[in-house]
Amino acid sequence: MLDTDHHDRPLQVGSLFSGYGGLDLAVEHVFNAETVWFSEINEPVARVFAHHWPDAHNLGDITTIN
């Protein structure tokens, strides 16, 4: 039996080395995805990303992510 409960929900993705989010915009558009977290240590850049994705949590430095 096929599990169709999640069929209408967008694909949830995370973003590494996020920058301003240009690639993330493309991924969301092409794959009907939703960015739910990102990893960016450059504070001014992270603020721009957070402005466009206010619900996405910034995990910060990738070397500290478990």
C-alpha cells in the first residue's frame, strides 16, 4: 500500500553554505520544496537569508553541526 499522507506536503530541504539563497530559490521552485534550515556563518549574509526564510533555523558553523 502506498503512503499518500505526505503527497501534498512540499519536500523539506536544508541548505549548506547558503549564501544569499539564490540556489535555494531555484530548488524550491523546481522541486516544490521548502527550506527548513540553513548553515551560514557570515552574519550579514545570514541576515539576508533569514529575511527571505524567517522560519528556517540557521545552524551556523557546519563544523559544529552534529
